[in-house]
Amino acid sequence: MKFIIKKKRNLKYKTAFSLVEMLVVAGIIAVLIGLTIPAINALQKSYDSTGADSMISAALETARTLAISNHQYAGVRFQKAYNSDANNADQYMIFIIFDSNELTGSTGWVCGFVAVEGYKPIKLPSNIGVMDKMVRTSHSSTTPRHCDQVSEHPLAEPNLDDSVAANLDPNDNYNRNITDISTFSIVFSPAGKLVYHAIRCGRKSTGDDDVFNTRGNIIAKPPTGRFIQDNHDDFGIGVETSRTKFVIYDREKFKTMTTGYQRWNYLSGLDVKYINPYTGQLIKK
């Protein structure tokens, strides 16, 4: 009997881990975590438009609901927040609604849109961007174009060449056509149908706001506004027609491209995202 009891006690002691063994296991776990975290971070930063598709679809459905419930034209505005380094500016989706009478600096604009009150801009994932691949043909800085003066054409390789002075903004430090194709809107009618509509976005009052504002105010008094309103054709932001399609691109990859050919070749190879005109959802291939 004593032998049996002693044997059981020995077995009990043998099932426990020694301090050295626990330290070894802890060390292995720490090493594995150290190896895994960089991989997870790389995965999170990797280009994947699938999640962006869902996010954009949800925003478009919300905009369509706003149009129907308010009996007014409404939509989603894609635009980068102001940043002196436009390459690193974050892009957002802004809910907009037709409001011609209250658009600052105009009287009765037939294409005036403002941000929808109570709906905050939605930041797109930092690894992706959205473009419409349409550029304006006029960059007048003295007389911003009116709703009936929309003049635009499909993006071409020469538009992306930074060595062409006409492509640069007035400060000669960024390709304004890239700003242009990164700024566009998708609009639904009061019946909820996707439509083509002239768009001019701006702030509602003469004072400052937290969405649209003048370029001067944003630069001089940050964070006055986040997005430059459509009074800056010379910087690539002005009145234009709403869109029914777009492309999603890899921001990090695009930033490494320095020539018009590289940019054009890359954007031309991207899949075009089309929108169902009756539901507002992205059409799946």
C-alpha cells in the first residue's frame, strides 16, 4: 500500500512543468508573436478592393435612401481631405444633397449640392483610392465655371505627365488632374435612380464649417473644413457631371509611379466598377 501511494505521488510531481520548461515555452510564444505581427500588419496594408467594394456599396445605398426619403437629388462625393502633400491625403466619402438656394457665393444654382447634416464623411481604407478617370478641359481661376459650362473628357496619358506644365497646379507642385479624377460624385434622383447631374459642392453658410470650405480658409485656419469646395478649377476642383462608374486603385503602388506612361498603363488595367442604376449597388461580374 505504501508503495502504491508513493508511486501516485511521483506521478503527480511528474505531471507539472518546471520553471525552466515554462520559461522555454514562454520564449517560444514570444518569438512566434514577434514573427506573426509584421505579417498581420503587412496583410492589413495589402491592397484588397473587396472590403472597399462593400463599404462603397453601403454608402451608395444610404445616399439612395436619402434621395428617396428627402424627395431630392442626393449622392456620395469622393474627395481627398486637404493636405499640402496631396499624395498622402486621405480620401473620404461625403453624403451630399441638392440645395441650390443655400450654396455660398451663388444664387439659385441649378447644380448646387451641400453636405447632408448629421452624416459624417467616411474615410476610405488608407491602402486604396477611388478615381473616375474623367478630367476637366478648363482650369480658369478667375471665373469658376457655372452649371451649364461643364467641359470634360476621358483621362489620357498626357494628363498624367508631371513634366507638362499645364498639368501642374498653380503652385507647380502637384498634378491637378490627379486631384480632379480623385474628386467626383455619384447622384440619385428623388425616385432613387442613378442619374447624370451637374454637380457643384460647397458650404451652406457664409461662415466656416467642418466639411466644405475655401482653400484659403483651410490653409490659414486649420482645421476649418476638410474638403475644398468647387470654386478651384485651377487646382482641379470644380463643377462637373456626376458619374456612374469608377476604378479602385492601390495608393501605395500609385505613389511609386512618376511618369505619365506608368500611371496611365496602371489605371488602364484596372477593373471598372459599374453601379446598378435601379438599386445603387455595385454590379458584380
